[in-house]
Amino acid sequence: MVTESIELVELVVKAADDKRAEDIIAMDVSKISILADYFIVMHGNSEKQVKAISEEIIDKAEEAGIDVRRVEGRDSSKWLLIDLGDVVVHVFHYSERSFYNLEKLWSDAPLVDITKMV
């Protein structure tokens, strides 16, 4: 059972990595946002891959007893947002990621070292 936000980050990172998500980053936004403790950003190279990454994250979260509060963007598969409470996941199509550039928008947030999670 996932009891801490950082454990949920690890669950998401592993699920995304299993579906070959690219350039996964996790940002600790706990000190600069009331929305969540962590934002996780990644991308896939096709709409099919974006959907597969998102579905894997949702499935693994549900298996761990995590409440998937909301999923936005399922219709387009260009940018899916998965609200897991303390962790918000952004799965982009590669062509959309640089346009929205969330990493720059939240650049005040320190990055989480996820190298040992994958």
C-alpha cells in the first residue's frame, strides 16, 4: 500500500517507464503550490503510446488503492492529466510537451532524483 507521496511518485515513474515514457521528470511543488506535492511530466512518441502510458499509470494506481480523482484529455491523447491527489501526472504527446513547457512554468520547483526508481 502506498502511504507517502514519494512512494506514489515511484509507482508512477515505474509504470511510465514500463511503457517506455520518455524524459520523465518529477518536480517537488509542495512549497510553491497548493495543488499537489509533486508534478510528474513525461511524453510518448505517438497518441497510442500516450494512451498506453496513461492507462498503465491509472491501472497501477488503482491496484495500489490510490483514488484516481480525475483524468483529463482522454479524447485527444495529446496531453493527459491524471490527478492522484498529492501527485499530478502530465503525459504529453512529444509534439505538445515543448509547446506547454511545464518544466519552465514550474522551474522554481526542485527536481526529484528518480534515477533509482527506474
